[in-house]
Amino acid sequence: MQSVSDIWSMVLTRMREDLSETTIRTWFDDTAAVALEGSALVLHCPNDFKRSNIQDRFLPAIEAALKDIFSADMAVRLLDDDGLRRYRGKDVKKPVSLMDSGEFTFETFVVGPSNELACSAARAVAENPGQHYNPLFIYGDSGLGKTHLLYAISHVIRQRDPSAKILYIKGDEFINDFIESVRSGKAGDFRTKYREADLLLVDDIQFVAGKVETQNEFFHTFNTLYESKKQIVLTSDRPPQEMAQLDDRLRTRFEWGLMADVHPPTLETRIAILKNKAAQLGFLLSDDVAGYIADQITANVRQLEGTVKKLKAFRDLNNTPIDRAAVDRAIQDMSRSSEFLITPDAIIREICRYYRLDEDQIRSQSRSRECLNARQIAMYLIRRMTNLSLDDTGKLFGGRDHSTVLNSIAKVEKTMKKDPAYAETIKAITTNINSTK
């Protein structure tokens, strides 16, 4: 029988159709599935703030996902620590975090040409923290294994020194933590927490760009750790030079050590990832099925692994054989939500439709206000939703150079922060693009 944790993974996968990966990670990283009890899924979230928001904002989405999976109405029970204690009839044991679970190690990381440098550098850092490649800056699109490498580094260091002070934080959480420390007058505690770490792992550091006070605080934290020869590892969706609003002092420091990028995996690597994940879950995936999946999902490791989990769930819950028909069903959601299936032409086409412009206008040298605005949004979304480089993006718009593209991206990001209506426009266009691919 499929485990309740796998069912919860399926729920999250379906919710990714309507919610961004950042939203999923922000609100559900502390939430764990406890049991499937009759027609109710029992969840536990120890964080009061997150639990309240899940209760108020996301329960309908969870229930809808469950109905999609089981073809029946399902209830959701969301427990706090006291509720979980009463449910289990014993003291609550702190759940093991993903970082400490042993699931994300170097042994479970499939190495290929697209990630070999990043993996080798991460291993070197884990073997001799603070001695080589400090900081280690790993960048690449979402779902390619950056967080896996952070967890793997932590796992090795924790195994060697259980007393090591290891701190993992997401970029947006660092911002919120800093703001809360200022609001509550506990800036000293905040600095002690971060500046006494032996290993600081920051996921999605790009979120600090443009936050003046947060960047200043991170600058001093970085200096303190670096001068103490403490290891710093950062991940981002782009290299420092492409973070238009990043403080120059931080940009130079991010480039001090080693910058390693990760790319979408090759066909052979994708097949290896699929077979490796299936083996972890306790079943074999045939060459034919693995090859078929690898042809359909071409760039996102997270989606590859999610497809394998779905196949196992279909087999265990519905006695469905793992064949091409099952694969088609399993990857349906992935294909709909996959950013890698979006092309630059599709983005330009949707923006032209939205603003009622001809494609020749947006690609031309026209400096009219309407064309300029649409062109900047197109450049921003192409950079965010595809793997096209800055130079290649510029070529789509009359041969503009990469600095023009970079400035356009910065302009859109800055306007989104100041103008909620503008931000909603970007969101609406993005939704339209996702729904038509």
C-alpha cells in the first residue's frame, strides 16, 4: 500500500499546477502527512503562522487535489503539536527534516555532464569546509538539484562532526528573519544565530537583491564567516552578474570562490535519474518506460522524480501496470506545469495577444511606450521561463545586446515591487502562457 507521505507528495504535485514552487516551499516545508484515516488526510504543521495560513488559504486546494487523486471527497485535518500529541497519544517527536533524512546525499545524486562541476565542488567543500571554494555559488534553473547538493554537503559534515553548527535558510526566509529581528528588537540574537554558524547554506540567495538593509546585514554576516574560515554555500537561479539589483559589494564576494552552474540533464542522465529514483522507492523501471519518460520530460529533475513517485502510487493504489499508458497519465500534470516546454515564441505571441500588438512591432526598434513596455515584459518572462541566454534573448528583439536585456529585466522587477497592478498584469500573462502550452 502506498505510504501517506507519497500521497502527500502527489497532493503537492497537483497543487503546483496553480501555485509557484516558491509558494509551495514557503508554506508547506514544515508540513508532514501523519495518516490517511478513512476519508480524511491528517497533516501536522508545528509552525503556528504557517498552519494558520494553510487553514485560511490552502485547504480548498488540498481538498481539490485529494479529490483528483481518489475521485471522492476527502477531508483534511491540520494538527498543531498538541493536536498531534493527542492524536498519537504520546509525546511528539520532532520530525526529521529533509536535510537530515539521509534521502538527499551524494550517493543518491546522479552525476552527469550537466552537473559534474557543481557536484565535484560540493564534494570538495564537504571534505574540507572553509578551505576551498569559499563561497561555493551554485546556480541554475529550478528543479535541477541545487538544494540536493546543499543537503548532501550538510549530511557529510554532520556525519563527521555531529556538533557542527549547520544553518540552512532560504533567501526569502533570511529576509523575513531579519525583518522580524528588527521589529522585535532582537538584532543581536539574529547576528549571533548567523555569524556563529560553522556552515551557512542559503538557498535562492537572489531574493535578497534589491533589499537594501537585508543586503547590508548579509554583507557583514558573510564577512564575519569568511574571515573565520567558515564555509558558505549559496544557490541561485542566475549568476551574480545577472542580479541587476544586487549590491556590488555582495556581487564581488559571491564571485570570490567558485561559481558552478547546473544545466538540464542529458538523455542518458535523465534515464539514470529515473532508474535510481525507482530503485530508492523499491521497484524496477524498464528501459523502455524510462526512455519514454526521459523523452517527455527533458529538463527538470524534480519532475522526473515526481513522475516515478506517481507511477508507484498508481501501481500500489490502483494495481495499474507501469506501462506507457500509465506514464502518459503520470506525466500529464508535469507536462502542463513544466516551464521547460515554454518557448520564447510562445511568450512573445501571448504578450502580443495581451497588448494587441503585432509580433513585428514588439521585435522592432519601435520606442513607443506600449511597445517598449511589452518588449521589456517579454524579455523578463523569457529569461524567467526559458533557458535562453541574455544574448540570444536580445537577438529576438532586433539584435539588442545583453545589457539592454538586463536593464529591461531590472526595470520590470523594480516596477513589480512598486506597482501591485503591474505585478498582477505580469502574473496574468504568466498564467495565460502556462495555460496555453
